[in-house]
Amino acid sequence: MGTQIFIAGGGIGGLATALACVQAGFDVRLFERAVGFSEVGAGLQLGPNATRRLQAMGLGDRLQALASFPSSLRIRSALTGKTLGQLSLGDDIAQRYGAPYATMHRADLQVMLLDAVCATGVDLRTGAVIESVVAGSSVVSVSTSAAASPVECDVLVGADGLWSAVRRYVAGATPPSFTGHLAYRGLIKQTDLPAAMRQRDVHVWLGPRLHVVAYPVRRDELLNVVAIVQGEQPDDLRDWDQAGVTAQLHAALGDMCAPLRELIHAIHSWRLWALNDRPAVRGAAEMASGRIALVGDAAHPMRPYLAQGAAMAIEDGVELARCLAMVKEAGIDVPLALSRYALNRWQRNAQVQIRAQGNGDIFHSTGVVRWGRDIAMRVLGEGLLDQPWLYRG
């Protein structure tokens, strides 16, 4: 029998890891705690570093059929509506980095990955909650609610998100903490908006202690809008899809320019997501230990201010499969392969976490800092907004 890989979690990171590992020739089993795969979340952005890897896994045509491909990123003042800076996307960024900049409905990306994984014959089970893990020198034993007896595997991958049950066996059981930021998420059909309000590009509106992001998804059929404000901690931090109260959002946003105010008021249903995270990864030991490895939010939750949460999870999955391939190709053992994976990933993930947190501070800045930010945007423009270190990685 070949190397047996057990993946806990069927989100974007888990599915991308499963597909990459199957394509590398491994036997994969994927267990998801939810009883089924449903349409959850809203929109997400995929930089060239992510779309390039999806194309390499044979998903380029599906990506083209499901995603939107905005031609520019515009940074605007939430108070005046004026453009502060702009970055050309579309063909320009695709030629520069070898892959497009895409925006997608999260459910579309998940279904795209799920269909590809199912087509490979992966053993995929839902309603399977991780109950305990026993890590030995030659095997990992995993007990789940879906099986009467423990399942043994050569590699356990924790892709089970921010509140990961697997993380404790690698990096301890310290819970994540509330960031002080609340995200209100809304979706609306573009045809339900006046023609002047329909958008084909990414718009980021910056205001004191808040910002709003709007971009098309599902081949421009829907407009995804996310308003992030600073607020009080909700009662249940684990509930990332709470019913948002529209009046609370309007009060939190305060004075806005007319175009942004009209857009916010055009959406009548909002979902509230309390943003939680952990400190940036401090070393390889926080991403892998023995025969257990972490990918995505289980290892390094990302604040959404660099739009890289899904991308880093996809990168993790691809790199994990590449390092595990050394078990067959070079004869190294599994713990060494996972150690190489962690060494290759932790610094990049930490850098993205730190940059994302810094962006949040800049986006929400007030007073002199906000004034300096706006001037820098106008003077440096595209040179400030482009991210070669990120998109080439």
C-alpha cells in the first residue's frame, strides 16, 4: 500500500490539499465535520499566485467559467468618493505574473475543487468530527464520530480551519482571539442595482476606523460587498455567519459619500462575521510535528486586508504534496518531508499575516496617518498597490 494521507477538513485548504496529493500519486481520505457541503460564505479574491496553482492542477477552464476577472483595483475615499490610487489588473497583471487576478463566490471555488476531488475517487466522508488523535512514530491513529474504530494513516493533515481540532497536536490548544473588527457581508444581483451602481472592478473604500470592499463574482452576475468596522465582541465568536443587523451597520459606517451610501442601502440582507486570528506563525514547529501537518487557517489565519486567506491555503496544499512526493522519489521519511514543508512555508505565511494586519491599520487610520496614507496613494499609485513579492511567490 502507498502512503495513506488523512485530511481533516473539507474547505478550500483541505480540498486543494486532497487534489494536489492525489495528483502526486497518494491515497487520500478526507473527513469533513459538516453533514454536507453547502453554499457558505460570500466572495473572495484570488491573486495570480493562487490562480497559477489552480491552473497547474488542471482547473483553468473551470476557473474561467466560474470567476470574474476585474480589469482594475480602485482605492477610494469613503468620505469624499475620490479615487486615491489605482492598479491595473486584467491582461496587464496576467502578463506580468503569468496568471490572472480573479474574484469568485467562495461556494463556486469550493464546488470546483470538490468536483475535481470527487472525480479522482477520494474517500470523502461528511459528518465526521475529530474526537482524538494518537501520533506514533510510524502511524497516526485518528478517532472520529463517523467510524466505530480509529483510522490509521501515515500522514494527518489538519485543514479544519480557525477552530482546528488537529492544531493542538502540533502547536497547542491556545484559542484564537477577537481582533476588534466586524465584517458585514452582503451579496446582490447586479441586475437589481441601477446601471450606474453596477461594478466590474474591485473597489476599496477607506474611511476612519472602517473600510468597504466591493467586487463582482460569478461571471459578474453578483456583486459582493464587505464592510469591515471596529466594534464590540459578539457573544459567540465561533459563529462566523451571524445574522447582521442592517441598522447597526448603517450606524457604524456613519457619514459616507453618496455613491457608497447608495450602495450600502441597496443591500437589504447582511451577514455578520466577527474576525478572529492568532499571532503570526513564529516557526516551522507551528506548522508540522512528526506525521501531522497543518494547512490554511488551522496554521495561520489571515486577516482579510491582503485578500490572501484562500491563496495561502492553496499554496500550502500544493507545497505539502510536493514535499510528500520526496517520500517516493527520494526515499526520505514522512516526518522529514513534513518538516521540509513547514520550513518552506512558515516564513511566507508569517509575512502575509503581518502585512495583512498592517494593511488593516492603514485602511482604518485616522488623523495625520490617514492624511499621509492618502497622499502616498496619490503619489505612488500603482507602485504602492502592486505586490510582486506576493504574486510571484
